[in-house]
Amino acid sequence: MKKDFGIIPSSKTLVRCIFCGVHLPKANRCIEQHTNGAKHKENLMLMRENAIYLLNEDLYCKPCNRIVNDNFSVPGHVETESHSNWKVAIEDLTEGEFIKLEPYLSSERDDVHCEVCNLDIDSNLHIIEKHVNSTKHRNNVVERLKPLNGLFPVENDDEVFCKICNMYIDNTTRAVLEHIDDDEEHVAWLTEIEDLIEGHDVSIEHYLANDFEVNAYCKKCKMDIICDVENIESHVHSEDHLNKFI
């Protein structure tokens, strides 16, 4: 019996797939056909995305801290109000916070990991919320975001310089985050550049992380490009560049 695949005995002639919530003939051929099918594989993926795993002969959901009712398949459970609310809440809490959820969601770990604080955190929503709102975490997020947004220290520690906007801003957590998230010029430049380079193997990471760098780099053409909208647009639409993708 393929217990690891969610197949458990149901009667003398039937087995049940607890992942999919269906009964099958006990014949090996029928079981193989089901476990190799697209729907079964989709449900395995859903389990790995929702911290659901096989516990003895039951489905257990870690976030809901409960055995999944026999009347529910994996999709049925993740669509319940309680689980859906948890999924929305944890995604809202961790978006942009450098919190690594994947090992928890795949049931490899019971905690989540904050990359900027290098800290394992209990997966409880209230504890995660407390962590992401802490002063230490906010400061660490800002320091991680600065080289991703062209922000650099200056002699006056009270300010940082934004090379994208060619302006100085207060070197406080609130001011830096407001600039990154809400400054129209900053957001518009990054959005336009990222839209241009998407799928073109062009990197602006070195430009953003180094104060005196003026170039983006095309990995496909192995060449530098002046890092502005006009030059990047001209390059990614050029015949030489596009021919590299043929």
C-alpha cells in the first residue's frame, strides 16, 4: 500500500486517497494510475505550499493545528475559511520582510527563518508580527534594501544618497522605507527599468549596489550598457541582442 502517497485501506476491495478525497479499486494498476495523475500531483504540491503532511493515516495541517476532516481533500481544506485566512495573514505579514517560509510550508521545519536577522522564529502569527514590527528587524530590512535601491551612506550619517533620484534623504528607517515604497520618481524608474530588462538577461544589481557604477550589464551580449531607460531600451530592442535568443 502506498501510504506515503496518501493511499490507505478503505475496505476489502477499495482504498482511499486521503490527499484527493477519493476511493479507488484496490488493484495496483488503478493506484498507480491515480498517484501518477495530474490531480494527485497537484494536491501533493498544495500540501507542500500549505504546511499539510501525512501523520500516521491522517492529514495534519500545522497552521490550523488539526487533523483534516475525512470529508475534506487537500484542496477542500485549504479553501476553508480558517486556513484561507491564515494563508492571507502570513503572506501579508511576511511580504517584503525577508522571512523564509518555504521550509515551514513544506513541513521540513516547524519554524520560519528571518534572513536579515539570521533568526529562527516560531510560526505563530502573533510572534511573526511582533518580530517584523521590532526595531531591530525594521533596521535590518532597511540595511538590506539600501544596496537594492541605489542608496548609499555619506559623510553625514544623518543622510543617505539615492543615485536613482540624485537626492539626499534622512537616514532613518521610516524615511528610507517611505522613499523606497512611495517616492514616485524612485518607484517609476525602477519599475520601468525592471520591465525593460525582464527576460533579457540584463542585470542592474551592480549598478544599484555600487555608488560610482554607471552601467548595467547584459549577460547575453557580455557587455556594459549605460544604466538609463533610453540606453537599455535601445539595447534590448537591438537586432544584435535579440539574435542572441534565437
